[in-house]
Amino acid sequence: MIVLEKKQRATVVTKILREAMSLSLAEAMKLKKKMPGSVFIGTKSETNRLKQLLAAEGLKAEIGRSVTTMGVVDRIGL
């Protein structure tokens, strides 16, 4: 999933994703540094759920296509 929000709204995005993905504060801060940009690689249903959570708050995200050898694994791309 690619978060399109600029640094000003990155804190809000980080808070939502941290809660939804049960991230530690350190993991959330790594995620925040990646914004705007790719912050999550997962299954279609996982990325859709996170995108919907962000959209409910008026935040922009896209779902890109990524292929790995094991399917889709890398939970947060850290």
C-alpha cells in the first residue's frame, strides 16, 4: 500500500496504522519516515482494510501490485 499523504498528515496515518497493525512505537516511527511512499505489503484483503481505515479519515492511499516468491508476506516492509 502506498500512502499519498504529505508529512503534515503522516502523524494521523501513523496513528491509524499503528493501532490497526499492532505496531510498536519504533515500528510506527519507521513507517512514518517512509511517507509519502510504500508502507505496507500484504494480501489484497489486508491492504484493502487498511486503505478503508485511512479513507474513513479522509486520507489518501493506493494499492499497488507486488509479487514475492512466497505470495505476499512482508507485513510492513521494515
